Amino acid sequence: MPYFQPDQIKTIRQQWIPGVLQVLALAVIFFFVKDYTQPYVQILYGATFFVITAWTFIQSCDWPKLGIYAGVFAAAFATSYWVRSQLAFNAEYIYWHVLNGYLFIAVCILARQFLSDRRHFLKSGLLLWALMAIAGSTQLNYFTSVMNVPLSFGGNTFFLIVRLIFASVIGFSIPYVFHGQAFLIRNYLEIPGYKSLLKSKVLVTGKNTYLFLYPVLFMTTLGCATQLPTFAGIMNIVWESERFTFGTTGIIIVGAILGWFSVFCLVVAVVNLYLIRNVVTGRMLTIQQSNGLVYAMHFIPLLNIISVLIVSNGQQAHHTTKENAQYYLQRETSTLAHWIVILGIIFAVFGIIRVYLSYDSMFSGRMQSMYMHFGMGDPNELRIIKYTLLTIIAAYAIKVLGYFLLYNHRKAVFFIVTMNILLLALSFMEALPLALIFSIAALASLFVLLEIFHPALHDDDALLVATYDTE
């Protein structure tokens, strides 16, 4: 694994242990816990989180550091639990509950990073905290805490079991995500030239590297996608709550914080999608796989399972970055490109027709007369609806033009993605959480379209040809 050091690889290989502990804890809570507010439930969550964050010290048998970290963790957990017990669970205090959880995670991660690497502990600690807390990766650990229905054999047992399986998969993956991101950050800050390594698309990528890095990056992106609607939901609760005690100033402060968190999530999503593109491309080049559909499915939940099975089981065909680079430049354009253009134009034209019919039915002369006669609708609201529909029609028309230009103009990719985001914003004006989730999908499509229609190597890859010949 050129991405990680030998001691880091050893730690990564042992993460199945805290992963299994996570799954066991989730199973105990699902089957035996009826009151999720009991102290032992929070202690169980805290214990699993402690094992994950302290595993480096446990693995190396560094008992002094483990003891110090355990003391800091216990103090932070006790303080957080006390604060939580003093706050009621309603909209008035939701902001403080979120802040309390973030501060607890921040103290634990900063303490861990200080004990692990004092040179960059502040940078690495804050960045890792932001990734794990704000971007949602560690918050997935508390996925089941909002499932206030214990598993039983009455009612929707099947769906409860599905939820248990889903939560178990997430719980098992959290230790890998945490240490993967921690090591990527540490190496980025400490190793000269590591940035060039991360930017490479032609690095010879083995099966183990791919099977570790891709899920870590994908789960982090998925965390961003789940956190964005959460922030929107919190803001909506704060806005609608009549009991909110901070008034207009408080709403502005909370809105500014949640807005910054949302921007950070989008940035993290873009960075991780960029790294997914590089890791997947490197692995596909290594096994001489050029199927565009296999590449594209890596960005689609559930379908990515198929692509992982195909790519992970491919036999290594190239052993140097030079071979990967030559194959990358010589391969033919994927047939997926033609299907993207054909289906894209069809759906865009269908969108124009559908929106035009809605516009025509709402704003025909007869309907306008009815609105005026019966006093239906505020004129300003009708005007907003009218211009919104016209804007949607224009966006679809630009998309059609963009698909025609897609083969020969790289900028057409950005026009299409921009129009997709605009259409999402206009189509889900009353459902912001959905718009935010689909915005991540639109950003993912950027890396799919660029790689399918306009593949290109960066200058750093020429350097890596001479630096990293084998994995």
C-alpha cells in the first residue's frame, strides 16, 4: 500500500476487532434495550467510540498514553453526559445538544492526535474532527440512537431486521473510516510529495489498497450526503419553533454555523469524490479494465457493489505507472458516452415538454381569468411560479445544447452539471433536504462525465512514473 506506512497497515488490518464490537453493541441495543435514554446505553456507545479512537495505543501496548487518553475521554464523556441530562429534548435546546456532541468528539480527537503526533496535532485534530463530526462519518455511529423502536417479533419485523443489518454494516465500517481518514491526513501533512500521490490516476493499485480506500472514501461521501439534510432539518426546527429563546440574533448565528457546516460538507464530498475517481481509475488501469459503466457504477449506491466485485477480482495486468499511463492514453472512448448523450437528450426534451405543459395549463388566458375572477393566488406568488417554470425550461434547453457539445468541449460538462444543480434547486424548493442529497449526486456526475468524455493526465503523474513503479 503506497498510500500508508507499514505500521498504519498493521493498524488497518486489525480494525475488524473494534468493528465486531460495534456490531455486537448495536445488536444488544436492538434486541434488549427498550428505553434508549438509560445511562448504560450511552455508556455502551461511549465505550465503542473509545475503543475505536484508542486502538492505536491498544495495538502498540502504549499503556501510559492509553491511560492518559482514557482519563481525558472519561472526563469529556462525563461532562457531556451531565450537560445532556440538564437539557430537555425539544426544539428549544436542539442547538445545544448538537454543540455538546461536537465538543465531546472534538476533545477526544484532539487528545488522541496530541498523544499520537504532537507536531501537527492541531491541524490534523481539527481536520479529523471536522471530517468525523461535521461531515458525518462518526455521527453514523449514533444511527441507531434515533431508532426508538426495539426489535420485536410483532409488526414490521422484516424492516427492523433490515435496519439492524444496515446499521451493523455502518457500525462495522466506522473504525476503518476513522483510521483511514486519520492516516491520510497525517501522511498528507508529514510526507513530502504525498499530495502528488493522492492526485495520481495512474498509480498501480492493488486489490487490498482498492478494497480499503474506496469504501473509506465512499462512506465519507455518504456521510456528507446524510449530514446535509440533517443540518437543513435542524435549521427548519429552529426557524419554526416558537420556544426558541435566542430570537432573531440566535437564528442568524445558528444559520451561519449550519451554513458553514453545509459548505464544508460539500467541499469534503468533492475532495472524496476526486479521490474516489483517482483510486478507481488506478485500479481499473492496473487490471486493464476500460468499461465505462463499471467505472460509473462506483458512484452509485448499491450498484457500486457490482462494480467492486468486478474490479476487485480482476487480475493485475500492469506493474508500473508507465504502463498504466500508456494504457490510459491509448484506450478508446467508452460506449457509455453515446448512451449518456442519447438518454440525456431524451430526458431533457421530456423535461421541457412536461414543464411547458404545466406552464401552459397554469398560465393560459382562461386560467388567468379564473385566478382574477375567483381571487385565487397572490399575484406575486403566481409571478414567481411563472418565472421559475420558465427558468426550468431554459435550463433543460441548455442541457440539450450541452449534450450536443459534450464530445468536443470539456466546458460542456460543467454547464450540464451546473444546470442539474440549478434544476434540483428549483424543483425541490419546498424540500431542501432532498435537493441537498441530490446535489451530491450531481457533483458525482461531474467526475463521471469528465472521465468518460475528456480523460486527461495531470503533470504530477509524469513524476510518479519515475517514483512509484510498483505497489
